[in-house]
Amino acid sequence: MIHKAALLALLATTLLVPAAVVVPGTANARTTPAPASANRAGLQVVLEAIGPDAPRDPDTEIKLSGSLVNSGAEPLNGLRIRMHFSSQPFARRADLEAYQAGQTLPTRWCCESFVQAPIAPSGKLPWEFSFTPLERGFSAFGVYPIMVEVVDAYEQQVATMRTTVTYMPRETRVARTRLATVLPIVDQPRRAVDSTFVDEGLPAAMAPGKRLGDLLKIAQDTSSAKGLTWIVDPALLDDARAMGGPHTVRVKDRSQERPATPEAAQWLSDLRDAVADHPVVATPYGDPDVAALAHNGVDDATATGIAAAAIVARETLGRDVITNVNWPVGGLIDYDGLDLLATGGVGTVLLNVPNLPPATPPLTTPDASATLESVNGPLTALVADAALSETVGADTSAPGAALANRQRFIAETAMIASEPGAPVRTVIAVPHRRWDPDPEYVTDLVETAAALPWLAPVTLDAVKRGKGAPVARAGLTYTDQDRKLELSKQYLTGVKRVGARADLTAAITTAQDLDAFDLALLRLTSSAWRGRTGNAAPYVQQLAEAVDGRIAMVNITGSEQSRLRTLAGSNGDVPISVRNGLSGEGSRVAVRLKVTSDQPELLKIEPYDDKLEIFGGQNQTIRIPMTSRESGQSTVTVQLTTEDGRKYGKPIELTVRTTGYTGVALVIVGAALVVMLAAVVLRVLRRRGRRRPAAAPPPEREREPAGTES
């Protein structure tokens, strides 16, 4: 009787003080579970081993063991440890969730033992329990609760640890649940413009033991596993490729040249090999915040990002990737964002349960597949399972956390498979976007899923609607709080302003591939800037400077001192030259030259061909015909424009001076010609007069010889 009274007191204390219990594997998707509980004394119960995963025979020994860890400053003694259990499995996943949240207790206990020695501060003592399904009354396929409890000499609960055991009798026959595990490799933008990195943090993130290095290790360790699908942001692959070659890095206000970074090139090469046999879904380039873009009128970016993703992923991975499947940030989208995705070519969206909940609470786990209507017609929605997603992406840094979450994964999948009357279904597990996983834990979880007799791993592209009637869904649910998490209107207004100027450079470029700043603008709209737009400010500023610099490369030549043109007479042509200072592939531009007289009643611009097409590094001159009504000076404004008339660059003013000399010059020239003609005639006449024959002289007498007499 005394023993029963003590047990009742224990149960009452436990129920009245639920805050003292820290539960492993809580079902709250926004909470990371602790692997063991601790009380005011600082005692923790850590689970270190449990197995087998799925005993099949009633006499199979099940063993669980761990440690009592004293994290307090005082030694602990007089403790007892015992195991609680229930011989009835959980009937519903909701019951399992309530148990993990500390809301219910197993109905029976056994196997009490004394802790013989005190536990010193920072010390630990081992514990172990073993039993068979037959001994504990486990008879049916299901998940059974196990709780290890520590009490003091007064029967007061000191600490607990909750876990589960899944038993599947060998004669049990169940349809295997199809499980699609989706693992993301998504980072943050590292470049403001394509040629320059904002910092040199990427190689450090790719190092072994760091986040991107750990993601690569998971991909390598699971390269031959079945049922895995990878989601990759091509912007990350693009950054790795760029840093793997000679590149520049922004240092304060200057860009400095850097040699190739071998670590980045090796990371990309290893990832390419590791995912070669798995389906790869590409986010739109830069992983843009599609919902925010839809709500702020940035409509073209989503389709551009999808198209860019296909190109960049093919170049970096050497293969085609899936771009018609989209995973919006947080697994949340509304109908405005859905329409943007649909018009960009997306036919399937991967969502979370709160975004597309069942219309009424279902009795069993619904199939992941559902249908949504968009502006382009019906789309497929794949709804990820919250509990499974949480276990895959769980924080396992605390002692015992990896094993506790692994046991929860086994229990959740077994509960799905054991639900009575449920048809064959597909469930999806996808951790949060920027998870920081433990490679050993994730790899073990993937191997465990492949070995469990009630699961059939499948890839995301193989997911098809279940055979049973689909569960009615309530439609997309997108709350005001969800909207507050988006990139802000103020931030996107600044991005749109830069984008409008960047679009000018695209409008004059004759190349047909991606525009010069498309990828940079997509990086500015990345979901990575949610809640940290201040970190994106340097990227916006550097891109704005780069855009202005490119615009200035195509300009009207001439200095301030040379902006004087002279029109000799009342009409004539004024030459204006335009220089294209761009270089490299795709540098040819097509612009229009608009010349406007500030005083059209004095100086008129005559019709002219305003189109110019200029190769990179060259000048082209266009002659503008003008007519002046009087001598003097007039001002004309010269403006480059795009084909559709948008102003390109700043206008310049030219001063046109008209002399009025043309008419006077004709009179002068005419008079000079008359005088010249008269002089010429007079000269000709004089020459003719000189040429007349003179009068003949008289004949000369013959002179007689000397000495001759007459």
C-alpha cells in the first residue's frame, strides 16, 4: 500500500509540474527538442543507445542505455531510476505528439534500480534497461512509449527521458508508405555584381565541418542511396564556379584581384559527382522571395530566375535539372505568388501543412499530393509532413539529440504505416531551407529509412497521387504574419529603382542572352535577405554603382569646351559623335539620338535618321541637319534613348553658332567673278593688240665700193 501511495504521489507531481519535463522530439515545428530533461538539481537523462530499430519477434531483446549526467554544482545521491511503459501502442499520431510534448504518461512501470554511488558535479553514471516485447506485453504492430524516470529518496521526480519502441510482428503485412526525402543546398548571395565578391567568406563555409562542407559530405555519403532529391540554388553553384577562377573581391571601397580558389572549384566538382545519380530541383536563380515579388509588383523576376536557373545549373552541373517544381520560402505561398510561378512554367509546388491544411482534421495521414488552381490552370501541390521534416532537419548538437530524433523518425513513419484502413500514400520530408545538419545523423537517417520494412523511399519526381480518395484541402492559407516576414516594400522599392536603370542597359544591348544585371538583381531579391535587409544594403549600393558605370560607357563624346558647333550660313549639318566604351562579348549596342532645339523658331532641326548601332570600343558620328533664320547662337539638347524612347544617360547641351555668311558670300563671290572676268577680257584684248604687224621700213640703198669714180 505504501508503494502504491508513493507511485500515485509521483504521478500527481508529474502531471502538476509539466514544465519540469523537457521532452525529446517535441512536435512543435518552431522548437528544437532537448534530448533529455533536467530539474533544479541539474540532472540529465541522456539516451545513448537503443535497438533494434524494428524488432520482429516477441523474444527479441530490446536494449536501451545511457547516462545520468550531473550538470549542477552539487553532488547528487539517493537516486533511483526506473522505466515506465505501456503495453498498448499509440492509436493516433496525435497521441504520439501529446506524449512527446509531456502531456501524457505511460500507464505502467518496471525495472527499478538504485544509483549506488553519488554523482559528482560534471560527472555521469551509466544506466541500462533490457526486455523483450513479450515481457512488456507488446503484441501488435505499433509504437510503444518508454519513459526513463529518476526520483529522489522522497519519490520526487528529478528528471525524465521519453522515447519509443516500434514493434512489428513478423506476420504483419502492411503496404509500404512511399517516402520522398528532399534535401536543400541553399546559401546566401556572395556577389553584388557578377565580377566581384562582397567578401571572401565562401571558401570558409565550404570547408569540412562547416555548413556547406557538411552538405557536400551528406551528398557524398548518400550518393548511392535511394529516394533522395536535392534542391539546389544555382546562384550558389555560380558563386563556386566564379571563385574557382580568377576573381575580384571588394575590400573597403576598392576591388582587388584574387587568384583562383581551389577549394571552391573542388567543392563544386565534388558536388557535381555526388548528386549525379539523384534528381536535382533548381530554385529560381538566387532563390528569390516570390511572395514578396508578387506583392510589390516585381513580376518579371520570377520567370527570369527560372530561366536563368536552367542555364546556370546546366553549365555548372553538366546536366539538365528540374525547374518546373518550386519550393517557396518557408513552404508558404499565396495565390498571387502561385500565379507568378505558374506563368514562369512551374507545374508543382512543395508546401508545408499550415499553408495548405486539410479542410477538416483527417483521421489518418493524408497523401502528400493535392491540386491547386492558378491563372494557368491546375497545379500539383506536394505537402510536406511537418513531423518528418522536423526530424530530418533537427538540431542534434545536444547530447543524445541525434538518437532521440532518430527514434522519433522511426516512430512517426511506423505510425503512418500502421494507421487502419489507410490506402498506399506518399509522404514528404524536407528540412528547413538553411539547415545546418550533422552529416553522420542525416546519413544514418537515410540508411534507416531504406531499411525499415514499412517504408519505400522514392524521389520527388516519382511522386504520384495516392490510390485513395484525395483529402479535401482548405486552400492556400497565407496569414498577415506570413506577409510580415517577406522582404519589405521599402527594400524592394530600392531594388526596383536600381532595376529600372539596369533595364536601360539591357534595352540597348543587341545580345540575346541574359542581360548584364539580371543575375545581380535576382541576388538582391533572394529570400536570404528576409529579416536582414541591412546586410543586403552594400550589395544594392555596389550594384547601383555598377549600373551607373555601365550606362556612362555609352555616351556623347566631347568635353565642355568642345560643345560649340558652328553653322556656316542659314543651314547645314552639325556632326555629333557617340562612343561605345563597352568591351567583350555582347558589347554591341543600338541607340537613338534625339536632338531638340531650345528655340525652334530660330534654329530648326531638320529630319534625320536617328538610329545608331555601334560595336564595342568604337565611335559613330551622325550629322544633324539644321536651319537657322538669323545669325547668332542657339542651344540644342542632345539625348541618347533606347529603341522605345526611354532616356539613356544624361542629356548634354550644345551651342550652335550661325554666322549668316552664306548670302553675303554669294554677292561677294559674284562681284569678284565679274571683276575677274572684266580683267580677263581686258587682258585678252591687250594681248591681241600687241600682236598686230608694224609699217614696212624704206628700202636701203646699195653702198658703192670705195674708189669707184663716176
